[in-house]
Amino acid sequence: MDRTHDGRAFRMLTVIDEFTRQSLAIHVDRRLNSEKILDRISELFVKHGPPDQIRSDNGAEFTAIAVREWLERVGVKTLFIAPGSPWENGYNESFNGKLRDELLNVEIFYTPREAEVLIESCDSITTKSGHTVHWAIDHPHQKLSCHALLSRLTPRSSPNSRP
């Protein structure tokens, strides 16, 4: 579990398109419930269209009746991974692990919103399996220095840096 500087936990909803390998959303909050899941995925469905299926773990926020019924109404199948079987969602698990290793474990966050802004400010990461995941998230704010995610280059030596 990820935490802010005061020890309070926060959670992340990461949504990755398995075909394009784009991170479509990373939502950070103290708690994720079915209402927040529905809000976020409905936004994604409007922007990208509904997928054929959604793969997720068996967390209460995903298995809630409201979420399952809404997904059924819009024609999206659910693929729940077996409890204790993260390899069934290996791509997302690899992404989350790399995100944690490269950013979450090396930064101190004071609020979940600060964590979300820093996460969204980075363009991409390379997962443990060697696949690059690019963010498809709009960045309304100026890019921040994410040297850990830029192959551990300093901001000045990064190929994306400005003189």
C-alpha cells in the first residue's frame, strides 16, 4: 500500500489498454469505491469507447453489483482474475510494480493529489517484461522532472529536456 508522508494510505486505479499498451488513467485517492470506479471508467468509455472486456482483481470496488450491472448494460464483459493470482493480470501488475519502483518508492507525497500530478507528469515507463507503456493522459500542467522514469537521467541530460 502506498502512503503519504503522514503514513495515511492511498490507492491507485490504473487502467491500461492491453492492446495498445497505453495507460488510459491513473486515479489516486485515499479510498476507491464502486462509485469512483464507475465515474472514472464512464469517463474513459466516453473518451475512448467501451472495450469488449475489462480485466480486474476481485476487489470490492470492482465486484460491486452496481459496477457489474452497469458494465453488463453497456455490453462490457468482466474478467476477474482468481484471488491470489496476480500473474493473470501480469501486464498491469508489472506496470504497477515498475511505477512503484521508479516513482512511488523514491518520492515523498503530502497528498494523494500531489501523487496523481507527479504520476501524470511522466510520459512512460518500461515494465519489467521490457514493454514500454505510454500515458494517454492529457497533461494540462507543465511537465515535472521525472528523472527516475527517464532511464535515471538527470533532467539536464534527458533527451526531452530543454536547454
